[in-house]
Amino acid sequence: MNAKRVTVVVGAVLLGALAAPVIAHHSSAPFYDPTKTVEITGEVTKLHIKNPHSFLYVTVDEKGQKAEWQVEMGTGAQLARNNLTVDTLKPGTMIKVSGQPSRAEGSKGMCCIKTLMKADGSAILRGTVPKEPPLR
Amino acid sequence: MKSQGMRRTFGLLAFAALLTMTRGVGARQAGQTPPPIAPGAKPPASPGAKPPAEPVSRFPDIAGMWNGTPRARPMNSENFPWTKSNYPVLNERGLAYQKAFDEAVAPKYDCVPSSSPAIQYDPYFMQVVQWPDRVVFRYEKDDAMRTVWLDGRKPTVQDYSLQGFSVGRYEGNALIVDTDHFLFDITGFDDYNGIPSSTLKKVTEKYWKENGELRLTLTLEDPLFLRQPASYTTRWLAAAPGYQLEPWECDPESSRAPIKMMIPKYK
């Protein structure tokens, strides 16, 4: 296991600037803290592409202990439209991912991916929320 | 010998039949019945004849595959489509329910589809099919489907459902849909604001096409929770040719999985 670290960065977040897959099934606020950013580096265990949420499971080495993180992603339909498949993130792939940390004490979750890249730094997924004016 | 004669007789009869058929084709080509036209080709014009009139539709054509993703409009959230300017005015009951609302009880975490007025604003594709007696809306989100009846039928007490009972009519260039007979829904207003809707909820939708887009003005009333009707307007873009709805097939496990990430409101 080459997982390295878990870093929690507390501070202002440029909301919407780098919001990778959109969720649109529920508000992320009750589950994840938009004022914080967490970054993990670890090994992909599995990618479940499902509706209404897809989940990426990542095994992280935290001070010698293995911990499984659950990264909430967009819907299966949204990932399909962005050509993200299980072959994109195969088990064993080393990745670095950052996003909003989960709120529940002891939980190891993340949503609203801000950066997602392979351990070599190559990009896997990165998107923006379109900012069109409301029609009304 | 006998067999040879029969074969000759049969051959003569077959030739005669073929000749008759060939003459028949010739007669049709002379103008009795137009020949088949290759796809995309224009029918031949008769000398001096007026060009054929365009077919006149009996109702506004809103059929097709429509793109409701963030390409078309802002993503739904706490602030869309209900903004400061159109946010519903809740009565005391509505405010009390909203205050007590617990995200963990939202039926969507068990794959229950969203209903009006939320389903129209979910950021997915939608297909509209029109028949003389009904219009069918198929939503990519939740594999949901709504039927709007145009034949004058009335709902009965057996017709209460999540999506309600919809009747419609055409007015000018628009389809007007009136829906009632909704079941009580703890999140029947939208996915984000914790506002319920009651069996008295009524939703009116006006659909029309403009500049190649499908537009909707939706108005809902629910005297058990709202002091006055609330309304929003939105749009869909035409989907890329050949787009087909992705199956949703909601997975109960992944649907409820986020709940454990939340600090419980009630213990």
C-alpha cells in the first residue's frame, strides 16, 4: 500500500468553481461540510456506478491503519454522459482526490469532488457547474 | 409426354400472368396511383398543379426528446428553481413541518421517485409523446412516467397516487396540464427545502415551444401548507439527435448510503 496521507484543510472554498460531478438528488449540506476540504491519497477498491449516487471506495493508509473512504459521485446517468466507466478507475489504481468531508463523527466520506487525479498527476475527472442565467 | 404438355401449359399461363402484371405496372405509372417515393425525395409535380399544402397539425407539437441538464438551466438546489423572488409563502403548518423535517425520512433515499413540482426541474432528459387522447411524459430521472389524459375522463378516489391524476387540453400553441389527486408526500414540494405537500396539492403546467426550446410555466397550490400559489418558469433544449433515455434503475443501497454521513437530527 502506497497510500500516504489524509489532509484536512479548513477554510474558504471557492464554491462552484470546481464542482465535479453534480448530484441533484439531495442537498449535500446535511451530509458534507462545504466549508472544508479533505484530500486523500489511496488505492481504488471499487467503483459502484449506480443511481441515484455512484460511490468510489478508496483504501487509505492512516498512520499504519487501513481505512476505507467512501466518495460520493454523480448519478450513473451523469457519469455515463461523461464517459466515466468502471474501467476509468479500476481496482488497484492509486489516486488522489479532494472534496467536501462528511459531517458525521467517525465517518470517512467525501462528496463534491474538486480534484481527482491518478497518483502520477494525470487528470481523471474535472468539471464545472454551468453558470447560465436563470430563465424567469 | 403428358407431363411435358402440362409443363408447357403451366409455362404459358405463367407468362400470361407476368404480362398482365407488367401492364398493370404500366397503367399505374400512367397516373392512377403514384409510385413509391424514395426517402427524402420530393414527389413529382404534375404540370400546372399547385404545390401540396403543408400538413396542418391538429395540436401544438411539443413531442420529442428534451434536454433538462445544466446546459439548459441552473442546477436544482436550495436556491433553484425556488429563488428569493418566488419562494413559497408557507402557512403555520408548513413552517412547523419544515422545522421538524428530518432529511433521513425523505422517501427518495429508498428510491421513491420525485413528483411535481420537483420532477420537472430535475437535471435530466425528458421525452414527450403525443397521442390524440393523451400525452406521455417520460423522465430519465427515476424512470418516472406521467400520462396526461385529453379525452375528458375524470379521476376517481382510486386515482390518488404519487404523480397524481393529470388531465390536459390545448390552448393556442400550448398544452395545459392540470394535476391533482396526489398522495401526501413529506418532500412533495422539492428535494431541498423540506416542505411537504398534501392531498390538496394542485399543479398546473403550461408547455409551449419557443425558438426550438420547450418551455414550461408551473404553478402549484396547496392550501394545507402554502398561503398562496407558487410558480416557476423553466426550459428544455432539444436533445442531440438519436439521444435515448438512460435507464435509471435506482439502487436502494446507494440511495440510502449518504445517510450515515449526516449528523442525525433525531435519536
